[in-house]
Amino acid sequence: MSKILIRGAKVLGGDPQDVLIDGGTIAEVGAGLRAEGAEVVEAGGKVLLPGLVDLHTHLREPGREDSETVLTGTRAAASGGYTAVFAMANTFPVADTAGVVEQVWRLGREHGYCDVRPVGAVTVGLEGRKLAELGAMHESAAGVTVFSDDGKCVHDAVIMRRALEYVKAFDGVVAQHAQEPRLTEGAQMNEGVVSAELGLGGWPAVAEESVIARDVLLADHVGSRVHICHLSTAGSVEIVRWAKSRGIRVTAEVTPHHLLLTDESVRTYDPVYKVNPPLRTERDVRALREALADGTIDIVATDHAPHPHEDKDCEWAAAAMGMVGLETALSVVQETMVDTGLLDWAGVADRMSFAPARIGRAEGHGRPVSAGEPANLTLVDTAYRGPVDPAGFASRSRNTPYEGRELPGRVTHTWLRGKATLVDGKLT
């Protein structure tokens, strides 16, 4: 593998430096570096970050290859600056056995655009009645460390307690989709003024908050790790903040769309805005941004949820829930957090690389940009601003809420262990 000299990049947004990649490793970081025969990437003015890590991606394979495949999903990830993604378990068949998680893991290795870490199901078939093969999935070649029934809540407190006890044995984590099912029957959007005016079934904040409150107490009782998926309400923020103040081992994520969009978008009745959990109020958005800034919310996770055209181009009630997000996540974070002064680029590196890698135990990812570290890197043109064009997405699906919207920032290069997966905005 040839040498690559990245010249004049602002490492984590700091002063310009040169970074020399030799093979799959960062060989040197400093000013005025030289390397005979190295490929030179002129990075003046651009920000160099560690490769991004997404703890919450839906790759759909096996079973829903019409929406996404491991190949197209990892190409989308590389386009967005990601070098590792955690693939959720709600596939067909469900990733609830060692065989299925190994299949997903091997597909990721085969395609090579980013590392794929499968998430194992907590319960058999995501049905919430019987624990899946947690230990076997961890001991498999995939080395599963994160378990989730995402898309469904582990609503039975006994099952949740047993899962937390089980994963504690190997320092795993249960990632909870916090949604009390009885409180959200028939729900179509956030319960509030807008839902009342539109006549759509309301999804109350307490349906999320009650499950989070229960699960942080269970995690405390068991002494295990719990992670809250796609936290979306101001009340949820306060519960997590309280739990952390008590020393409870809880982490939480927020999606880019919950940092930017509100339930006012639903007034269009455009199903592109239909998502689980639903878009909330402006007050919730402000609370989420503040919590991400102060560390109450640990990470940004995309909840990349691709759907084919026919599942979204229909009436609101019949439409599938979810949005694609891998290729726009960093731009949304720049707009909502960096350009507003709530986070600097070092903070972005923490919330989108260091912390998710740490939570998911993704070895080799979320590492400092320094000599001797794996060359998992992404280069961002932060001065760029332009409209989102889903026709150019690498993802197989196009269900983005940002079509035509101007967003800042553009990933120009991504390197996975020193191998370029994206060069000048184009996949290799």
C-alpha cells in the first residue's frame, strides 16, 4: 500500500498539520512533512477527523435487499465519512443467531467500504418473549457486543433484566428502543398541538420516557450497561441526566433528524417525515442539542432506515417509518451543532467517532489522529454549502427529508486502514 501525505489539514479543527499514512497506519503528524513517492492530498482549509462510527444503521440484508444491501449501505457510509457501522438486527431472517450475524459480518468484510459490526437481537424473532443466543453471537466470528430489538421495544421488564444480566458477563450492552407499545397503538406522529390539528394519532413523550426510566433503574440494579437508542424528548434528557448523576451506566444517542426537524414538518403530510420515534417539538430539539453539547447525550447515530420508493410514496398512514441518514449526518451536525457554536470539531469527533466506538467496543476505530494509530480518517470541506440531491446517493434508497435543502459541509475523502474508499467526493 502506497504512502499518502495529507498536507495542511486542520486536525480535529485545530491548526493545520500534515499527516503521513504509511500502509494502514498513521506514520507521522506534524508540520512540513516530506515523503518521497507519497501521494499528496492538498487539504488546506479542510478538517481531518477520525473515521466516523455509526452505532445504529439498518443495512436490510438479508431479506430486504430492495431497500439496501451491505454493499450499497457501506458505500453510503464511506460517502458520509464512516469507517465502521453497527448493523441492526431487524433483518429477514432476524439476526438472532450466530449464523445470521456471521453472514452480515462476512458480507461487510467482502465488500470493504467500511467495517460492519452486526447488532444481535435481544429476543428470538424480536418477539420479546425469549432471549436470543446472546452468548453464541458474542462468541461467533462477528464478536457481537451490542444487542437490540430496535424497531420494537423490549417491553417485558423480566426479559430486559435477564438480557442486562447476561451481557454483563462479556461487557456487552443492550440498546433499547424505548417505546411503550400500549401507549403508542395507532400512533402516527408526536402527540401535541400539531397532531390534534391534523387529526393524526398522537405518540406521547411519556411512551419513551417511561421505558427509559425503568431501564436505567434496571441497569443500576444489575450493574450492567444500557444504551438508549434515538432519544427524542426533553423529558428523556432529564431522566438520562439524573441517571448519570447517580453513576448508572447509561449512554444515549440522538439522530441528526431529531436535532434539526420538528413535528411542524408533518403539516405537509409528506411521508418522508414519518419516522420512529416521531419528530418532536422545537422545545425538544433545543433540549437535545444542549444535551449533546454538555455530554448528557453521548453520541450522534444516524438510524439510517432505507425504504424503497413504494413504501414512502403513498398515503401517510400506510407509509413505512424511517429516513436515510448516512450521507447527510455530518452536514446536519455541522449546521445544528458546529455552526451554532454548541460544539467544536473536536466535540464532533468525540460524539461521532470516539464515543460510539467506545460504547460498541469497536477496536481500531475512534482512535486519535496520531502516529501509530490506524489510518481510519475522513476529510471534510467545511466551507462547502449546497443542496442535497438524493439522485447522487450511494444508498439504494432515496427517502431523505433534506432533498433540495442547502446544508453545509461535504466529505471529500475517507480512508479505511489507509485505503481510500472516497476520493474527491467519489467512491473508489
